[in-house]
Amino acid sequence: MKNYEIMFIVKTTIGEDEVKAVAKKFQDILTNDGAKIIDFVEMGQRELAYEIKKLKTGYYFLITCEADDKAVKEFDRLALIDSNIIRHLIINKEK
């Protein structure tokens, strides 16, 4: 298992309950594939550095986890599909 840091941004045009549901869904995606969540930080609503899909703000979340490649690839695949995720970044902390 490798250490990963995953940051994702959820759009602000949905309700606060829906934002938390999206964050929980993506935590579950990792844990269902065998990842161990070390830390989960809700960074709150912040202004984006530049406009993305006509949005100027987003809810930021940071997950630190131990996972294998299967869990991270599934997270990446579903984050690209989900319309509520504006951007995501996965960093391997081993390097």
C-alpha cells in the first residue's frame, strides 16, 4: 500500500447537504476498495484561482490515505465522471 494525498473540489451550486454526500461517497469509494483513510479535511468554500466551468468558488476536500492502485484508479475514474466534482488531484507521497 502506498500513501496518497487526494484533493478534490465540489461545485458550490448544489446544496450543503449534497456537498457532504458527495464527499462521503468518494470516501466510501476508497474504503470499499481497501484503502485506509488516515485523515479527511474539509477545507470549506474557497475562491478558485481561475474560473472553471463558469464557477468562481468551490468546496475543497483533502484526503490522506493508504491505498493500492486499484482504489486510486477507481476514485480517479469516478471523479472524472461525476458532474459535481470540478477538479481533483491525486499525489503519491512515496516519491
